[in-house]
Amino acid sequence: TEYITPGYSNSIVNPCDPGVEIEINKYTYENDEVVYFTPKVAGDYDYKIEYWIEDLFGRIAKSKVETENSNQKQWTADVNGEDSVYLIKANLTYSDCDDISTANNFDEKIIGVRGSEAINSSFLNIEEIYLGSDKKAKFGDTLRIKVNLYKGDTDRQSIQMWLEDNDDNEISKRTRTHAYEKFRSYNLTLPLQIEPNCNHKYPDGYYNLILDGLSERVEERIKVEGITTSLCEKITVEKSTRGNFFYEVLELPAEVIIGKEFTTKLEIKNNLSEERFVKVWSYVYKGRTSVSGEREENLQAVRISAKNSKILELKNTVTETEAGDYKFKIKIERDDRKTLKEITKDIRVLGAFEAEVIEKAEAKAEQIERVLNMEKITSAIVYESTEVKAERTAIYFFCFVLILVVVYFMVSKKT
């Protein structure tokens, strides 16, 4: 309740921010399957919610119902022929407190009900950007982004993701992945390395996250604010009366996969007036244990002439270990120095399942059956040819809603 008090600030005696959220246990259903959902309100308040279900064209599939509880609701899907997309909607219409924000008083969830006809269009979706509680990223951060990919009837394979400003200036490294098999969907969490911006070239503000590939492109806006100063400090600069000697990491993946070789690019600039002999090596470790073989396994010895520079490619492979957060170290030994120079960065080690998906996707057609049985968690065939259908007695169906959402977006664009 808000009281009007002339000459004083208006007062709210019972402020709250209840909000409504629809909970569902899955996003895809077969025809005639019961859909269970629960509209919930945060906080211990008396409230009223109206909920209903409609298709992409606004046609009502379940009429509006008003409720004063958060009990589980249900609806039975009834689809004939083509696949269908439905939206479960809920709206908070009343609460017995002074709601300070109505922005979260509405929620909707998209579900798909499977028909019998294949969809040939490819689909990309940025499902979630993992940010902190402040919903912002910093320059230099490595973001984790959950994306949904569906490859339809296209020969294109490459998918790329990057961050750019409104003038198309890229402020991140490009993350690349591939989808090889047609009519297949993938759920992936991809890393994205934002430029450190140590020279303050880019202002704080909103930037465009681009996911592009398979002849499709989607965008999301994220706020980038502040600089990860520790990354700027890791570019080692040595000053000398004769000149300067620089070490700079040009390229280093934020995440690596167990058993898969990765490359780090290190630039060494010799601005001194005489030649220098340098030894360089790198390794991944935790505590005192190297998880990428012997520490000096990839040692390179190079001569760098005066007033010149070289870019070295250091290759490492993380061997059998557990997924998690590790350290990556580059050691540099100069012929005119006793003390070794070190560059240390954080690196995340992932399991090998993503690599297995790509390898098995390139395998021969007769191996597809075995691959699908092994890789149900990573990807699944959504549609199969008539010949394959004849040989199978069960239909593999995984994350079908990812296919259906593309229809939703297409309709949204038209309207």
C-alpha cells in the first residue's frame, strides 16, 4: 500500500518482489503425453496467478485458469502430423503486498510436441550466458556460454562465436566448433575469451555476442564493465640500459580437452642491440604435478637477432587426469640471465566427450548406430532416413525443443 503524504516522500508499508516462474521437468514430449508444469511464486504471500497454453500463432490450447496455489498442473498434448511448439504462460495478477517491480510478474516456457515430419532448417540458440550475480562480464574474462545447435539439411559445418561492438569491432577471440552430421542436435558449453583491454581501447558498456554458422546467426547483448588487471600484469616487460626485451602471450585457449593437443603462441621481441639465445617450454600443472607430460617436453631453443622478434608455437597435451581448474606455465631462460622468467595463467581442463562427438561424427555411416548408443548425452539423431528407419525398432529423440524453437523465432521475426 502506498500512502500519499503532501510535502513528504510517499511511503510503501509492505514492499515485496514476488515474481512468478514456471517449472517444467523437460522440454520435449510425444503426442498424447501428459505435460506437467508448476507456476511458482517467490515469497510467502497471498497471490493469484492466471496460466494458459497457446501455440506460436496465439491459438489457445488450454484456456486461462486462475489459481491461488503453486500445485503442479497438467495438460495432455494432442498433435496430428507436423511437430508443434507450445508456450506455457503464467501471469501474476495479484499479491497482498506492495510489489516494487512488475518485471518478473510474467513467465513463459517453450515446449515441443513431436510429430512425424522432419524440419530441414538449421537452428542456433544462445541458451545461457554464465555471468556473476551482477550480470556483467569484465574485459579479460573467460565466459562460459551454453548454446543449442541443430543442423538440418545443409552442407555447412562451422559454427563461430565472438563478441563485438556496434561498429563490428571484435573484442574477443573467436571460438569455433563444428557440426558434421545432418539432422542432429547438440547441447554445448563453449568458452569465450574477452580481450584484456589493458590499453583501455574499448569503453565499458553493452556488446553484441554473436553465434554464427550453418547459414544462421543469432545475437545477445551483454554488459562488459571493468578490467581484469591481473591479466594485464602478466605481460612481462624487462627494461635494460641497452633496450627492451618483451614476452607476450598472443594466443592461449581458456579451456582444453583431455587428450587433445593445443597450441600456445608466444611472441618474443628483442629490442636489444645484440643477439640473444632463449630456451622456452610450457606445461599444465596442479600443485607440484604436471598433467601434460614432462615439464620440458616441448622445450624450444631459439636465437633472436638484435632488433628482431619471433613467434613460437608451444604445443601441449593434457594426459589422463580429472577435469577441473589448472595452471598453465611458460618458462623462459635467457643466456644472459640466471633467473628464469615465468608466465602463469589459469586454464580449465574439460573431459574428452566433446572430442569424441566430433570424431564419431566423422566415422563411417555403418558406425552411426554404435555412436548414438554411446553418445546419447552429447548428441542424438533427431530424424533418420527411410532406410535407417526400416532397420531400427526405436526412435532416438533428444532435445527436440531445440528444433522447434527455430520455428518460434521465425514466426516472431515475421510479426
